[in-house]
Amino acid sequence: GVERAVELKNCRRFNLQGCTILDCAGVALSLENVTESLVTGCLIRNSGAEKGLFSVVAKDCRGTEFFGNQFGNPTQLP
């Protein structure tokens, strides 16, 4: 499978704020089934993007909001 620098799975009411995730080999930030949460003020760029990898992937994230972030391309957000 694809490596992930940071992975949040099955979280509720989680606050990820002010993180810097740069130049990882796989997906920089992966969220799966993360609900009622916030991702704010993060700088996330992935050196693997040229290989078709995503800097941010969010799957089944109900009520999770993203504000004031700098994401490298591409991303896979709801």
C-alpha cells in the first residue's frame, strides 16, 4: 500500500492545527472516517505528487471542515 506521513482513522471531534508536513514519499495526510473535526492552519506539500500521489486524502469524513490551509496539489477532499 501507499505510505502515509500522518494518518487519522475513526476519530471524532479531532482538532489538527498548525501542522507542517513536507516532502514525504507517500500521502502526506490521510483521514478516514474522521467526523465532526477541524483541520486548520496547516502547510502540507508532498514531493510524491509528481508520481500521482495525493498530498491530502479524506474519505468518509462527515462534518469535518478544512480552513486556512496550504495544500500542495493534488488533494482528494470531500
